[in-house]
Amino acid sequence: MDVSISSAPPPDSGDTLVCIGLFAGDELPADLADAPGAVDVRAKFKSLSVLRPEGRRVLVVGLGERDDFDSERARVAAALAVRQAQRLETAEIAWDCPEGGSVPAAIAGATILASYRFDQLKSSAADDDPDPELSALTLHGASDATFAAGTVPVAVASARAANRARDLQNLPANICDPAFLGDRALEIAAANERIEARVLGGAEIAAEGLGGLLAVSAGSVKEPALITLRYRGSEAGPTLGFVGKGVTFDTGGISIKPSAGMELMKKDMSGGAAVLEATAAIAELGLPVDLIAVVPAVENMPSGSATRPGDVITQLNGRTVEVNNTDAEGRLILADALTWAIREGAERLVDIATLTGAVIVALGSSYAGLVSNDDAWAEEVAAAGAIVGELAWRLPLHQEYKDLMRGTTADLTNSAPKRKAGTITAASFLEEFVEGVTWAHLDIAGTSWDVGREYVGKGATGFGTRLLIELARNVGAPTG
């Protein structure tokens, strides 16, 4: 989709769906006041009315009270416009942007997100009459064209990156396996000279002593991969570290999951997808940060060679762990990846993972769980998410949660014997491997899929991709 900004009035051609917003208490523009259907227009938030003045097509989107309007409502309005454009089978949208410096960027990003479709695995015979794809979006009347021109490209690149992450989430595990993710990392590096990629296979992982990756992958014929991307965008400021869980399929291992819904366990690499595609967008945008991105990629399968409940493993940092539940596998690979990222030079860490079902019970699909060992860093991560509409809610750390993860025959257990605070105890386990480095953990088990928000709909959401990009923007922003 082509996205452009124009200071000219919206077009008067019926080939383009022109979208305008209407706030409560406002009147329609004079040229629309007498158009057929104008009498039925409502300003209630999410109300939609199609007017056809003189051969044009104008979509009036109710925005509700002006004081309630923000970037999130702009994103929702943009998504509703996409749905209407699909119903009208039009390929071009023009927005007469409501006032607000961040609104054009919000509309641009949400239009791309809402236009997403995953049909690359369907044969042509499966869909004889597909809906036309949107090919162009033009933003008219931005109140501050200079500001809009700076933020719109970021929103566009971020939304496209999120859609690429959604593609990775949607691909089945017989295609998107650890090697596939490694190849995607190499492809990202080949496209930008500022990125270096390194992908370790099974033998190298064993030689390095990454016991968590070896244990989780032991039951699968698929080799594990430790993926590292290094982006060099600045010599100043802290080096960011992004770590994303990359379990390309999770059966639970010997602690096998129920069969109902197991097909969705292809999405257990959602954190890794977000990290890979956020890194690609950060390089594309040329953000002035240094970044180390690490994705531990494995498949968790039961077999005669699989890790058993009760086995003891040694992680990269030397800590020993009783694997009392092989379905608590994500923390084992993340522990090694966090240690690896720190050894590679990361000074501020964010790990992102579909880690616990407990976070869905606690927060549903509206917020990711956020746990951090640093108040200021937690605020930065949450603020970045709030800007782009990927919300995170901070949960506490406490010594009593750490005590629940102490092992009996080893230093730690990967699964607390008492079913208490599952999201927090998992994060407490991870904290054992950050070596005092500033760190935040995002549990996206509830936000990675089926959120239902208008601009991501059902299925894969790419959650975290845009948050990580925004965080990198903020960390790399000049100060003073």
C-alpha cells in the first residue's frame, strides 16, 4: 500500500473513498449538508454513514466527544474505514485528517494493520472472488505537515513490520521452524549493511553450553537455532537488548498439552517474530541506537530423546535447574538468551514471550504483563506501548516469588510446586539470569492472538513489534 501526505483538498473522484470524521456537536461540511443520507449521519463513536454527493463517495466516521479523541480512537476509526472500503470494493482511501499531531500517523499505521490478510498458502481456486486489496492511502489536511511527515513514515514502517511478524505467526510449524527463523534473520541482515547476523546450530549451541536450548529441543528432529542480530546505529547511549521467545511449535513435551487447540501452538514464537521484524524496521528507519537482538528458536516435542520431568540441566550462566514441567520450556531458552545478550553487550534488556497462560487469566487480551527490575525502565517500556496502542500492565517482583522457584536438588526449578502468581514466578525465574542489568519482561500470551481490536481483528496481532520500535525511537532520541 502506498501512503502519502497531501496539503490539497481530498479528491472529488468517485474512484476514491473519502473519509471524514465528525465530532459530537459538529455539523457536516456545507458541501455535504444536503447530500443523500446526510440527515441520518451520527457523530457517535464508530458510527458510519456513506454519502454520495455528486458522484463522490464520502464515508463519515463518528468520532464521539472531541475531548475523548486520541490516537487509539483514530486507529479504530481508520480500521472501520478499511472495512467499509472493502465492502465498497474500492482500492483507494483518502482521509481528511482530524486535528491532532499524532492522528495522521495513527491513521496510517492502523490502515495498514487493518488491511492485513494471510492468504499466501491458499491456492487460487480456494478464493474465486477475493476482496480487492487497498493500494493507496492519502492523508489530507494534516494540521502540522512537518510533524506528520516525520511520524507517518515511522508508523508505516512499524505497521508493515508488525504485518511481517503476523505472517511468521501464521505460518505453520512445518514451514516456520527454527531454521526458517534463522534464514529470515540472515535475510534481514543482507538487506541492511548496518546489521550483522549470526545463527548457531545444534553443535555450536552445545559447545557454547546453552543447556536450556538443548533441553527443550532434545525431543525434536528439528535442530535448535540461536539467532543473533546486531544493529549498529549509534556510538552513544546504552546498547539495547531485545530477546524474543522462538518456540516454533510447543506440544508441551513429555508434559504434553491437551489436543484441543494445540494447532495454535505454532504461535509460541510470537515474541521472536516481534524481535526479528522490529529489528528490521529499526534498521530500515536508521534509528540512532545500538541493538542486540537474540531469538532462541526451538521445537518442543515428546519423544524417546525428550527431556523428562525431574531432569536437571545446566544453563549458560552455570545455574542448575530441575525441569519439573517440560511445558514450562520458554523460560529455559529465554534464560540462556538473556545471558547471551548480556555477554554480547546489552545494557538495557527487554524480553518478550508468550510465556504463561496465567497472564490471560490476570489481564485478558487487553494488556501484556510487564515485570521489571527497574522502575524507570518499566515506565519507558509501558509508555512506548501506550503510544502505539500495545498496552502493558506492570506486575510486582518480590523475594517471596523468587523463593517459590528455588529447587530441591538443583539451584532452581522451572515450575513452582504451588500454583501461585504464575506470570510473576516465571518472570522471577528469568530475573535470575539478567545479572543485575536493567531488564523488563513482557508476557504476551494474551495479546499475541485473537485480541479483537478493530485494527488487528482476530488471529495473529504482531504484538510487541511496534512497541519495540517505539522504545528504540525513544532511547535513541536526542536529549537536551
